[in-house]
Amino acid sequence: KVDKMASLYNIHVRTGCFCNTGACQMHLGISNEDIQRNLQAGHVCGDDIDLVDGRPTGSVRISFGYMSSFEDAQTFLKFIVATRLSKSDTEIPFQSSVTKLTTESLPDDHPSFNDADKLSPIPHISDRELRNNLSATKTTVNWQPPEAEAESIRATVSETAVPTCRRGGKPITVTNIYLYPIKSCSAFEVTEWPVRNQGLLYDRNWMVVNQNGVCMTQKQEPRLCLVNPSIDLKKKVMVIQAEGMDPISVSLEENTGKEAVICESKVCSHRVKTYDCGERIAGWFSLFIGRPCRLIRQSSDTKNRSHQKNTKGLASATNISLSLVNEAQYLLINVASILQLKEHISARLEEPLEIDELIRRFRANIVISAPESFEEEEWAEISIGALRFQVVGPCSRCQIICIDQQSGERNKEFLQSLSAARGRKTNFGIYLMNQPLRSSFPDILSVGSQVLPVLKENTEIQAPTSSEEKCSG
């Protein structure tokens, strides 16, 4: 979470165990048994699991060298003040021991992080004062926000769980379906769409790479969101459009001709087998993006891109193949959750927001209308028509939600607002997986289909509060 916030300010920090697990184990007081439990919970080097059973798995390091300046130190302190000592955090225990270091120089109405550059200089702190404050800080090292354990467990259902069906309330339906044929490019909205073993047909089958074959995303190139791909199943082509560019098409059939070069490309630290889509399309993307890049497509040989996470309750997880997604086959969000977040962000921005804009920022595959906000986080699995999905875990958001998907403009407030609204968590939406389909014919996912969720074990079922919320389903 710290790393994500720091990246909004172009600050690079190191997180985790810094390739020194022995020192990390000693510093955090982790036993050998704890290390084994962490591994069994799915924690591996380089992942984003900050906590396991409420205990930290690593640290955050900010480093200075001979090239660092006083302004660099001030920038980092301003980042800490702006993101961790805002008014909305006054009830959170984390800031109690840190306040002594900084709040004496700050008025009660100190500026938000957007005005961080206007903050007055931090007063000098003596070594003795710093030691005293650091010793006080040690009491807060193991503090966890509410529901911290839910963040650390990627699996939401144990093998022995006996989930409970949700009952009462209004029926839940699918309101929108989106696929993203080219990773990190614009969404293609459909009303119904075939489902394959990797997820929605052609979802994240292509990606743009740099000269080294590494995937380019909106983090590096926000203009990717202005590229609009659409799929024509009858003509078997993908049409790619962007403002100021002539449309260009790519065949949906795999090209194994001389132009195609089979290669291993990187997406989120995983190597995937891909083939190049040729010079014509590479020239189109290079001209639009403004630097050399190429369009590549995942090879149909997907055995090397399977779900490797240690996920409890997800049967045969290693047999579930993935396209060029980061975590799971599907991402689901709830309109009620969007509406609650919309009110919070609108209040902070002091300007109205369109709900469609927020939905597009969160780049989901499936959008549903459930009665209660964030109730989707209590689900163990769901059924939509003949399709059955298991919930893998929450989606921890990054700075891509700060990018307006219609203009490509950045606004740091969105990730900051999400963190503040959710008690410093950045979770929004849930990841879904479906088991390999038994039939060779694709199932269809359709807008308007009813969603039937199954609750996690030990989750309380809220009775309808009024007769209007009761339904036969």
C-alpha cells in the first residue's frame, strides 16, 4: 500500500525483505514455523501480501545516496504528511505516535496532498527526540486496520468451508460486460459474449510491448487508454481505432506465417509465449504512442501460463489457464459500491462525477447491481446462468484508477480517496475464476442474467429490512 501511494509522487521505495529473508525474519521476530505458514498461505517473494494472520511479512525502505538532496528528503516527508495525517485519518491509531514529529508545525486545516508543495518546512528534530519517538512507534508496528486478515488471505474459501446461500434482498443481475482485447487499452462493451477456458473470448489476448518485449501498461503510457479495439466475430477481425489515426484491423485467426515471430514476453514478472503481429501494426502503435513498440498476441499454447498461486478452495487451480491478465480470469465490481465511493470522491474533489466514468476507471469484466455496497466481498462463489465462479480474493488497486479512461489525464485524488474511504485499504472489486469448461461449445455470459452468490463460511445473513426488499429468489 505504501509503495502504491509513493508511486503517485514519483517516489521509489523498496518493500518486502529486500532479498535478505534472514535479516527480515530477525527484524520482524518471525519464527521458522511462521515462515512455513506464510508460504502455505501463498506468500512468495515479490507478491503484494503485506500481512498473514495479522502480522507483517516485510518492511518498507526509503534509501538515500550521495546523489540525494535535502529537497528529496523534504519531498518524502511531505508525502508522509499528506497521505498519512489527513483529517479523515484522525480516528486511526496508526498516526498517534507519528503526530508528535510533524503536527506541531501544521495548522488544523493543513492542506491536502494536492497542496503538499506549499507545506512549511519540517522543524529540526534532535537525535534524542527522534529516538524517543521511534521507541514509541514500536508499539504500533503490529497494528492492523479492521479486516486486515481478509487482505492477507488470497483464498476466501477453505476446503472444509460450508458456504451459505444469500437469501432475501432484491435479485442481483449483470448490468454490464466488458472485455479488453488489448491489455491496458480501452474496453469493448458487449451485451452477451462467449466464455472460454481462459475467460471471456479474446479478453487480454494481445498486448503492446516495448523493444525489450516487456508489457507496456497505462502506468507507463496513459495514451493506451485512447486505443479502442473492437471484435467482429462474424468477420473474424479486431478493428483498432484511435483519434487522429486511420483504423487498422487484425485477423482473429492465429498467424503462423513468416511475419510472426514466436517469442517469450514478460507480463507482471511472468514469461508468456507470444507471437508478433507484424510490421504494419507495429508501425501504427509506434506512431500513436510516440516511441517504438509492437503488438503481440498470446500463443494458443497456454500451458506455460497457468494459475500458480497457492489458493485454498480453488480446486485444480494449477489447471486453470490465464490470458494476459494479472491475477485472475475475471474482475467483478458492484454498482452499489461504485455509488458509495462516488459520493466520497465527489465530496473530496468538490465536483460531481459521472458513474460511467468511475466504472470505466475500475476496468472490470462483469458489473453487477447488488443491493448493498461491498457485499460482494462476503461471497465465496457465484453462479451466473450455467456458469459457476469461485471468488479468488479482493482486487488491490494501483494508480491506473487515477487515469481518466476517456482523456488519459491523471488525478492522484482517486487512489487517495479510495484508500481514505476504505480505511487505508485499496481493495475494490473481486477476482473470479471458473473451472475448465467441459463442453467444447462456449457458454454465453449475458447482461440481465441473474447472479446467485454463496456466502463465505460464518458470514451473517442480513434479513430484509422492508417488504420491498423481499423476493422469491
